[in-house]
Amino acid sequence: PIGDFTNSWEWLMPVVDKIDLILPDDSFVIISFNRCLIEWVNVEGLGNTRREATYKAVVEFINEYNKNK
């Protein structure tokens, strides 16, 4: 369920790890207070928490990745 991201990093961080493996060596993922930036495709997620921002960035990254495959 979508709401799980607000309670735990357990399912979200493995996805971030896989994204990090896909990115070229000179790209990065930054997670800060209420922002997550996936630099390679310039995807940014904003939220009220780190998890919410990261979730939004991950979803946007997946959408962009699938469009450009």
C-alpha cells in the first residue's frame, strides 16, 4: 500500500539502492529534510518528510526511466 512509506524505510531504501546502481558513476541521489533529488534525470521530490520526498522522487524516476527505456 502507498501509505507504508510514511512508517518505514524498509521497502523504500532497497528501491533507492537499485536506482543508485542504475545511475552513472558521476550521478547521485540526495535525501535531505523534505527533498530528494535524483540528479541523473533531474528528478526532485518534495514532501513534508524525508520519506515522503524520497517516495515522490522514486515514483517520478521510475516513470521517467520507463518512458526513456
